[in-house]
Amino acid sequence: MKPDEVPTRVAALVEERRRMERELAELRRQVAMGGGAKAEAATRPRTSPV
């Protein structure tokens, strides 16, 4: 990575982290309100049928 690309990359990582924190907070709210199965399915890794 070139030094002049660092600020752009850092900004992208910060935005991604904010997005992920919002998503996590939403999933926690769903679990707290009884939507646990739905929230668990959303976070469970998807596997392809064999």
C-alpha cells in the first residue's frame, strides 16, 4: 500500500467499523426483544448443501 493511500483506507475501515457496530447493536436489540432465532440465523455462517 502506498503512503498516499493510507488516509483513504483508514477512512474506509472506520466507516466499516461504524456500520458493523450499528448492525451489532440492532441484532442485540432483536435478541433482547425475543427475536433470538431470527437474529441467530442472520449471524450464523451459511453453509452450502452437500
